[in-house]
Amino acid sequence: MSFYDERTDLMELFKAAESGDVSAMIQFVSYVSTMTSENEILQGLKTKYIDNLVKEQNAVGLIWKADELLKGELNEEVMQAVLAAYSLAAIKGQLFALEAIGDIYFEGKGLEQNWDIAHNVFMLAITTQEDPSSLAFYKEGVIQECNEDYEYAMKLYILAVDAAGEWADLDDNAIMARTAYQRLQSWGYEI
């Protein structure tokens, strides 16, 4: 018998996912995503369940599909599918998808970099999410710093570190925010 965790038999989880149980599909994909092995059968089931979740317009499945698409070759058609999936996931309540959209425009992943759009999306994410992540605060801080609004950038950098919470020393965005804050402080800016 193989177990997903101490309470879940993997075969029972598979049977439930095969019967169309959405929460079992989500659990199964989560399990396979944490594996280091590239077992073709399990990877195939993961893809199948993500596609099934997308057909159901499940927000988590939409995010996973967009994430998977971003791992491949990026072209206009792929990026339209990625943005559509993240947008629908955000509409369905997974507001972290907004941060993913903002990051695409901030970095210029697969399309032209556009900090105006990134700014608008990050601000929407910051103001609509209960707990925005360090990513939105840090990258919006970078945008504000480039616009020479140093005090506001510093406030956003502090919020990025706060958003990372106990993981601030391990979170890349929080680490970069702390460094940017200290740099601005060394230049004589204070809040």
C-alpha cells in the first residue's frame, strides 16, 4: 500500500480522482508536484487531472495550467492562454493569480515588458487581497523607486518583508526588498 500522507491511501486517492472527485484531483496533482521522480505514468495523470480541472473551470487547476504553459516555449498564443487562465482564476477568487499576471508584465515573460500594466495589476492585487505576497509589494516598490518616489518605495519594501513573515530570511522578494530599503536608507532617504 502506498500513502500520500499518514491518512490517505494513494490508490484510493487515484480511484476518487478517476471518478471525477475534484478535491481528489487537486490532492493528487499536489502530491505528484512534490515528487522528485519523473514517473511518466504519474506525470501523465497529473496533466490529465489539470486538464480536467481546467474543464471544470477550477481556479487552482487554471493556475496550474498557466504555470505549466509558462515552462514551455512562449509565443503570443501561449501567452494569451496563460493570461486567460490566470484572469479566470482571479475572477474565481484565487487573487494570487493577479500577482502572477503582474509579474509577467514586470519581467516581460513571453511578451513585451510593460511596467504600466504591471503597476496597475500589482496595485489591484495589493488592494484586493487579504494577504498580498512579498512579490507584489517588492516589485511595486521597484516600480516606484524607478519613478523616483523613494519614500513610497521604502514603505512597499517594508511591506514586502512583513508579508513574508517568518520566512523573510528565505523569501527572495523579501531579501531583495530589505536590500533595496537599506540602499535607499544609505542614500539618505527615510520614511
